[in-house]
Amino acid sequence: MLASITPLGERGRHRRWGVTVAFYLLGSTAGGAALGGTAGLMGLLARRAIHPSAMVALLAVAAAALGALAIDARQTGRVPSIRRQVNEDWLRQYRSWVYGLGFGLQLGVGVATVVTSASIYLVIVVALCAPNVGLAVAIGAAFGVVRALPVLLTARVKTFAQLGRLHQWLASLQPGARRLTLATELVAAVAATSAAALR
């Protein structure tokens, strides 16, 4: 994705990188908000039907965090998901705001393309267990924003050499990003368990 939306690539398509990125960020935020809102609405309906306690909701988050940790800690790197990517033909077929918005929406939803980390499923469970739909929407929107922010790293990519160096740098960050993901999932599990214990 990062290789597609760069000043270099947008210039070659006679598009403006800033416009594409603005719509990409908007789409990802909206997609994340839709994800959170859908999960939050499902959680609201479940609470009305079975009336779980706050402790049960927190334990569900803790279990989901431990499950995500177990999946992401495996060396295979495989996460249960669909095997679909965004359609790069859109880059040639549509205006930049259309593919920027469309790519952003699909990636912001989190599960419309291949899932690379079980932490995405953890976000869904957290939104599902949120005490109200508004908070669930905010959780999803925050996820969408964070998911889209890496595109800003391409702002200075104006040559193929710069694009190559960016990819090398990003590849060098992968082990650290994986450790950070695992640590975050562990912290989420501990925090939710501790909060449940205080109920």
C-alpha cells in the first residue's frame, strides 16, 4: 500500500499526493468508526438481551487479548482472515480522491483485507465490550487513524531510490513492531484482568 500512494506514484498518475492522502486518512477513520460502531451496536444488543456485568465484559477483553497474544506470538505469522487485498487497478481507473477514500475505508474496517495481526480482532472485542456505542465508535475511529498514519512516511518519496530506502527501513522496524504488538496485547490482558478483579 505504501508503495502505491507516494508523491512519486501520484506524480506519475498526474495526481496530487496531498489530496489522495487526505481522502485516504478520511476513509480509514470512517472505516474504523464504522467497525467500532457496528461492534458497539452488537454489544448494546447483547447487553440488552443477557445483561452481563462489567466484570464479564472486562474478562472477555482479557481473554481476547490473551488469544491475540497467543496467535501473534506464533512464528508462522498466520492470522485467520480472508485473503484479499485492495484492488490496485483503481489507481488507473479512478480519480485520486476515489481510490484514496476507497482504500482507506477498506483498510480502516480492518477485516476487509488480509489481517496481519490478531490485535485487529482485539480492537473489535474491545469495541464490542465498550459500555456505550459512542465510545465504541471512538475506539474504532482511533484504530482507523492509527492504521492510516504510516502513509505519511511516504511524503518525501520522490525517487525510486528513496522508495527503496523507505521499504528497507520499514522492513528493519518489523521485529520491533512485532514486539510492541505483543507487549500491548499483554498489557491489555493484565489491565482488563486487574480491572475485573476490582469489580
